[in-house]
Amino acid sequence: MAAKGGGSENKSKMAMLNPSDSIVDWVLKTVPTMGAGWCPPGMLGIGIGGTAEKAAVMAKEVLMDPIDIHELKARGPQNRIEELRLELFEKVNQLGIGAQGLGGLTTVLDVKIMDYPTHAASLPVCMIPNCAATRHAHFVLDGSGPASLEAPPLDAYPEIVWEAGPSARRVNLDTVTPEEVLSWKPGETLLLNGKMLTGRDAAHKRMVDMLNKGEELPVDLKGRFIYYVGPVDPVGDEVVGPAGPTTATRMDKFTRQILESTGLLGMIGKSERGPIAIEAIKDNKAVYLMAVGGAAYLVAQAIKASKTIAFPELGMEAIYEFDVKDMPVTVAVDTNGESVHTTGPQIWQKKIAESLAVEVQ
């Protein structure tokens, strides 16, 4: 069983290639189209052969295997599939997509491949990514009773230090002004304090439907920030359960209307924004901030109070108001429409290309 987020599952890709087509070329062409919503660095599961549905099942199943690419590199490949794994591992990392899609040397931690015989006229290929938060539980149900799963020792986890560095800028969401937002630079780290709203797909659709009917929204968004999140219910004395960002790209189609109709000042989510959202952000001098994907429990530690203020019938998709303290985010799209998801990988692609050129010489 794998507990898998929608951000990575939604980036699954499937193709029916011709037998003479290059699988490597297809992967290298396809991975950049997946954006940052799958929260790289992570794993790629690839199923080759069989039928369309067989390839998809293999791609998911092979993600269950442990990360062992470095052991494979050390001993060397022993068959064509292992050669393909190593080739894709090197070439995908050379794309420069990097952690959270911001550019860097590490985009994949491992590439897993499973293959199967197929019709001579077909080459089904499915690629399913898994984010860095790859949580697996392995057990066998044999009829003797419930499975017993031993929790890993806490000392197996790295120590978490809650600090963002001396260059981080603290922001008071209760008093922030459009003029202040104009000074925020792409890639800058902010520590958010004060009250923010939440809302994702269902809430945005509900708000747009109300605006189209000329109805007044149940919450005033003017000058506010909205966090794309569906928080998990709290347990025990928790204020809120895990509350990590969802993929912001899904809200792109709502962005212009929400900004222009409500005066919303900023949005917080994960992954890149598409061209239509970036243009709307630029035209309205708004801003998009990126929270860290795949770290929902840690992000929730910055939330000190939570209450539902609109659409309670939507459950986790309702609009909440969070009171946060030093919630770390990165300026991903500034008021001029500059996106770090565009500039970051471009910088790293150039660096990697120059490094490879030196190696060849």
C-alpha cells in the first residue's frame, strides 16, 4: 500500500508509441511537461509493454521497490532494463528541473522500470511519478488476523530545525499593503504571520458561480491572501491536521476573475502557475507564493488557530481562516509576472550544459 498524493498521481503520463520509437526521448520530452506539481525530487515508475492498462499497473507497482539506484551504479547494469534506468536517471537530472521545480541538480532520486511482452505493433509506455514523501507500508494478509506494523523509531528521522535564515523577511498578513508586495523579489523567503484564508477547487468553483450570478461572497477577499489547502481534521490537541499546499495550477482558470472581482492580493500553493494565471497576476499586481510540498505536517506547525468561515458543507474544501506564525514561503511569481519556475530551471540547464561540455573536452 502506498499513501500517494494527488499532486504526483495527477501527473501520470501514458503513450502508445511505435515499436521503433525511443522511450528515452519520450521520457525526456514528457518530464518537463509535468511541471512541479509532483514535488520533485522523487521517483519515476515506468511500465513498458503489455497493454495500456498493464503498463499503468506495472508503473505503479514498480514504485513499491526500494530506492537502489546508487547500488546499481556501483555494481553496474546487468541487463537492458538496468541500462535504461541508469540512462534515464542521468538524463532526467540533466534537465535541471530540481527540487520543487525551482532548478537544481536533483530531479529524480531513482527511476524504476518494469516491462512485459507486447504485440509487435505496439509499445505501450506509462510513467507515474512519486514525490519525495514516498510512504510505503508492506504487509501480507494471510487470514490469521490484522497486520501488525511496527512504527519506525523517532531517532531514524533527521532533526528538524525551524529557522529560515537571516535573510528571510517577516510579513504581517493583517497589515500588508499592495505597495509592500511590490517590493517582494522572486525567490525571496518570507515568513508569514497573521490571518490567511484557505480555499481550493470546490471553494473557487463555488465563488466563481456566485460571482457569475451577481451574488455577494460570504467572505471579503480584498487585500487578503488565500492558501490552496484542504486541511486534515485535527487529532487530540492539534489545532489542525497536516495542511500542506495543493497544486496551484488547478486554480489557474479561476485566477483572473477572482483577482479582478474581489481584490485578492496573494495566493499560496505549490508548483508552477500557467501562462493565463501569470498574466492575471501581473495585470493585477498580485503575487503567488509557494509553500513546501510534501511536508504537510511540518507546515501545519505554523498554524496556531483555525476556524471555518464559509461553505462548511464542503468539509476540507471549505474556506477556513488560519492564524499563522512564521509560515515559510517562497515568492514564486512576483507582481511583474516573473516566475521562478521558469527562471530557475533555465539557469540550471545552462550550468549543466556548460559542465557537460567541459567533461566532453
